[in-house]
Amino acid sequence: MAELATISRPYANAVFGLAKSEGTLAQWSGVLALLDTTSQQGSVKDLLRSPDLAAADKASKLAEICAEEITDQGKAFLQSLAEHDRLELIGDVRGQFEELRAEEERSIEVKVTSAYELSASQSETLRAALLAKFNKEITIEASVDASLVGGAIIRAGDIVIDGSVRGRLAKLVDTLVQA
């Protein structure tokens, strides 16, 4: 959703700026991952959606749940989100922060969904091709989806390459329907 991305961008930029200036990019990645994962758990998700609690109380409860692994700056971040009733943006802020971090560290995470498991040689060939295209360190996260029938879908940042049989068939159907 473009609107959520627009709203969460200033928060991600602020956290990234702080983390970069203090040399704590990895620690902030961990804090944001913890907050995102925790906020998606059933009971915590219900707590954060509850109309009975003030936003500041929701932030305090989430910070309390993560108390052993969250820093004071992490708590301040949550309170900042709560002050503007934006606790639901934690996942979006995390995603944008990780994109900024990857750009800073000159790396990119590529998600490959294929019909069959990639062999080591296929994975290395793909990594080399993507390295040449993006000129960044490539990390491949592979998954299998048999419904693709054949081929793969590659997601690298904002770029999506659909080379699946299912995708090609969908394009063919669209073309035939329009004719």
C-alpha cells in the first residue's frame, strides 16, 4: 500500500539515520524484527487493535513484552509511533529500514519462488546474473510453490520478474480476452 509506505517513510528514515550515526544498524534490525514479529502474534495483535487502551499504553505494553531485548531508544521509537497513533506501521517501518540498510551495505535480498527446488548450480548462476545486473552483494531466499507449474518468480526490491508458467498462461489469457 503506497499510503502506508508514505506514512512510514519518515519513521524509517529517522531510525536509519540514528542507527547509522551510532553504528547500530544490526542492533536496530534486531529490535525492529522483534517488534514486528511480536506485534503480529495473535494476542499482541488483538491488544494493539483494542479500542479500550490508549496508544501510549499499547506502546508500553509492547515494550514490556519485549523488555529483555529492547533498548531505551526502541521504547522511545514505540512511544513516538504511539503519539501519532501509528503502531500499525511497525512492519512497514522495518521493511523500509531494511531497504535503507541494504542500500547502505550495498546488498540486496532476492526472493526466488520456483516450481521446484533450485540446485546449487542454478542458485549460483542466478546469483552471478543478479550481481551483474544490480552490482550489489546478492542474498537469495528461495522457496518452492508447485502451483507455478514451472519457472520462477524473482523479487528484488521493487523489481518483479515473473518467469513462471502460471504467469505466462495468465498473460496469454489476458491477451486472448482482449482480442
